[in-house]
Amino acid sequence: MPERILEVASLTKHFGGLRAVHLDLTVDARELRCLIGPNGAGKSTFFRMLSGAMRPSSGTVRFQGRDITGWDAFRIARLGMSIKFQVASVLEELSVRDNLHLAAEFRFGNREGRRRAAEMLEVVGLAERAEHPATWLSHGEKQWLEIGMASVGEPALILLDEPTAGMTAEEMKKTVRLLKRLNEVATVIVVEHDMNFIRMIAGRVTVMHQGEVFAEGSMEDIERNEGVRAIYLGKGSQYVVRR
Amino acid sequence: MSLDTAAIVVLEILNSITILVLLALGLALIFGMMRIVNLAQGEFFTAGAFTVLTAVRFAHLPLWVGMLLAPLVVAGIGIAIERLIIRRLYGRPLDVMLATWGVSLLLIGLITVIFGAVTQGIPFALGNFQVGRYSYPEYRIVMTTVAAGLMLGVYVLFRYTAFGRRARATIANPEMASAAGINTPRMFMLTFGLGAGLAGAAGAIMAPIVGVVPTMGVLYIARAFITVVVGGPVVLVGTLSSASALGFIEALISRFSLFQIETAGHCAPPPCAINIGGSAFFGQIALLIFAILLLRLLPQGISGFWRQRR
């Protein structure tokens, strides 16, 4: 039986009277898990609680068997969980190389971090852009830089919030290859809206709806699931949210 | 204007710029970079001056030892205040203002209780040098050198060291920095401590030329804020350019009388007149007016204007 890298139990977030998230979830080591759900399902809030960017109201998060609920974000990062946020979060003034170096430094120190950053430049295909300030990058390139920053520290678990937002079909294919490569050494959880992307990833899919886990299974199972179709997949690419 | 007068005017402009740089550098980190409206910044300056006073008067240490101790002591005070108070108030700018105002009053009170509400001088051995018909204090040249050194140090620290990269990352995007494993609370604390230490260094350097008194910070905090606001968001470029512009105007107006206003009354020799310009008082008024004009024209400050233009 594979090791469980992430165990989430009754993890809850309240915003005033609104319960934004309440869920249980387990992820095995080396899984490539897709997390989908309509807007407002609580996916990003869930990610932010996992990574320590937001404190949960109640519940527990166990990562590699250790209870990390309520830890500071940088401690969780140092333990081996990294996140790419939904909104672009690169340091615009620093060069592409320095952005990666910064993200590698805490784990490998200055010199080794620089070497790892150079390697990662090749992996994400930004070697030619290495010395440019990050602000010059296109939208897709910034996403790759962020994926690179999230994985350069060799984390055991990588959380990616909408890594293909704003990408062309060609860029998306490249991203799928990149994720599969990262998945060879790390567990990856990815939040996405794009069904083509999810099909290409072909991992296990968890559907969130109104802050809870609504369904879980392979993409075929999910696409056959009547309830999921009703809340999410119905009418082509339009979202249909039951209220 | 003769050559020696011109030289003296240039030296006085340099001195005005030096003083503004010294006052503003620490605040440029704390307010310009971290966006903390620290109303206790003036008292960090005071604390630096009193550290020197204590070292020289009571511990009988050499002046330069006191001046080296001051930034360390004040950085310690700054770090303590960040940990105890400001840390709890990030993202609440009004509360920070209120809290730091309280800290300011508390520090003034504490220093008054310990040292008394009297103005004390710090003796120092440097003399004057001759520029043609004028003599000019050597110490002012020392001050300019120290200010340049501090700016260079801050530049190297933020540009070329791991600490600098992490601090810039933390301030540009704390959430991202934290996700990249950077201990952001620690970086905030150290950057604040550095800003406090720089104010302490400024107070120590200026202690011999100003009266050392518990309320001295109040005299300088306004000029520090004005310089930082006019300078805009880029710390070093902003501080240097705004200190240069404001210092230039301040020194010129302090030196030269612009015009006279005749007033009623009896004078010998008549008529009665007030000189506008030609004193430090009018220099400061000119600085303020010029700062207001600059901010009207460049609301983002000087460095913000250039950054937008790029």
C-alpha cells in the first residue's frame, strides 16, 4: 500500500457566517491529483490552508505523517510542500534566474541553489530568458517560472493553482509534459478549470462543490457522474451551478 | 560672486543634502519600503544621540566608540519594538501610527526621566579649515563621508547579499516569499531593525553639532518624512534625489536674501525691513514649499515618476 503523503481531516474555514471549506481528503505519495470544481467551490482557499498562507478555522492537516495545522507558511515550505498561487507571484524586478535562485536557496544554500536554478531554467524552458527581469515574461512564461520556483526546492508535494490559466493550446501541452516530469519525483496536486488539460493529465480527480468533496475517481468516472455533470460539466464548457 | 564664496555655497549645499540623507535613510526603509508610518523614528534618532552622550560622558569611551555603539543599541530598540508592538499591527496602518506615536511619547518620557530635560553638548576635537576668506568646520566633511558610506552600505546589502534578496522578496510579496521558504516575520524584524539602526547612526553622527535633548527627534522627523515622500518608492535613488533637490533649495535660500519687505516703525538706519531668505528659518520654509510643489507635480515622488516613465 502506498504511503499517504497528505491526510486532511474535517478541515474547515469560516468567513464570518459562511462556511467556505469543510472537507476530508487523502493523497498518496507520487500521485498526480487534479482538483476541480466550479468557481467559489473553495479550491484556492483549501490550497492556501494547506500551504500555511491562511489559518484554518478547525480540522487538521497531516503532511508526511506530521501534523502541520496552523504552521507558518515558511516552515511548511521548508518541510517540503510548495505552492504556486493562482495570481502571478514572481518578483517582477528580479531576473528569471534570481527568482529561481531565491526559491532554491532556502533548501540548498547559495552555491548549490544557483546550480539548481540553472538546471531548472532548462527544465521549464526559460534558459534563453534567464537574465531578463521576470516582468518581461509572457503570461505563459511566468506560469512556467512559477512552476519552476515551486519545484526547484525538491519538495515532496507541489500544489499548483491554475498553472495553465491564459495559456495557448501549445503552451498547455508543454505544461502537461512538465508536470508529468515533476511527478516522477514529487506528488502533485493541481487545480484546473480546463477539462482538456485534466484529460491529458489523466490522474485521479477530486471534484469540490460548495467547499466539500463532491466526488472522486478517474476522469471517466467523473465525466459519467450525473451529479458532477449537473454542477459542472453540463452544456459544453459552460458551468452550471445548482443553487 | 568670488571663487571662495562659490566654494562655500557648494559646501553648504552638500551639507544640507548630507543632513537630509542621514535623516531619511532609515525612514526610507521603514516607511518607503515597508510602508510603516513610524512616528517614533525621530526618537530612534534621539536614542542614537543619547547613546553617544552616555558613552562619552558616563562611560568615558572615545567619541568614535560611542558612534559605533549607537546604531547597534538603536537597532536593538527597534527590533524589540517590532517584536512587541508593530508585528501585531501589520496591515493596519492607522493602528501602527497610533502605536508608534505612543512609543515616541514613551521614549521621550523615558529619556527625560533618565537624563533630565536639559540640552547637553558633546565635545569633539575637530576644527575648521580655510576656504579663501571663510573657515568651514571639518566635521561636516566627516558627516558627508559617513552619509555616503551608509548609502553605499545599504546599496550593497540590498543588491548583492542573500539577506538583501530575501528582504526585497519579503517586502515585494510576503506570501510568495514565505512559500519560497523565507522566514518573513524575521525579515520584517531585521529590516525594521536596520531602519532603526540607521536612524540611530544619524543621531550619533549629528549629536556633536546639535543640542542633545530628549525632544530633539521632534525637530527632525518632519524633514525625514518630507524627504522620503518626495523621494518616492525606490529607496536609495529616491532618498538621494529628493535630498539633493530639497537640500539644494534649502542651502541656497538659507544663504542668500531674496528680497526685503519694508515694515512700519522706526529703525536706525531707516527704513525698517525684513530680509526674506538668508537664514536657516527661511531655508526650511523654502524646503517645505518646494516639497509641496514637487509632490503636486510628481505625486508618486521623484523615483516613482522615473519608474513610470521607463
